Amino acid sequence: MKRVTGIGGIFFKANDAPTLHAWYKRHLGIDVQSWGGTAFSWTDEEGRPTGGSTIWSISARESDTFAPSSSAFMINYRVEDLHGLVKLLKEEGCQVLDKIDESEYGKFAWVIDPEGNKVELWQPPEGQ
């Protein structure tokens, strides 16, 4: 079974999220949306869409999105078989959080790495 197939998103916290949003927008040209991030659409060599995206987002330092981790970042990894991988990680003794979310955005689960960082696993909806 394949485990991670790519990066689905990068999320990090900021002391002053609105100022950081503005800095990234002005200086790096990232189209930060009202929800605090953007979706970079994947394209082929000719610039044609390929059906995937990578999310980039900044949230306020006070956010508990990364709990129980105290880290200032979280990486979302794309996977092909979320339930199968979660089962395998548990068998291997990894600290897998009990919650699994399923929505129109796909399936999500979380594992804590040995440094205490929360890692998000994401199985995209069919066709993405």
C-alpha cells in the first residue's frame, strides 16, 4: 500500500495573521482569501489544470487547530487509502488521534509524530 502520495497543504500560525496575510499577498503575490489562505491549483507543463491543489493557510496563534500539538505548523499529506493507513499506523504503535472526518472535501485523520507535531492525513474525494 502506498502511504503518502504528496502534500495537500501547509498550515501555520502567526502572531498577527492579518499582517502576515498582507505581507505574503504584497511581496510574494499569494492570493490570500478571506478564510486566511489560498489553493494553488496543479497544472501540467503547458499550464493546463490537472485536477488537484495544494492549500496554504495562516491562522491566528490562539487557534487550537493543531491541538494537541503546540507546534506553529501542520502539514497535510495526501494518501490513497486513509482507513487502511490509519489501521497500519496504529498497528505500528503510532499515536493516531481517534477522530476521522469525512465530508465533501474528502477524508481526514491525524497522527502525532515523535516530536509532538500534529500531521494531517487526507484522502481527497474521488477524481482529485
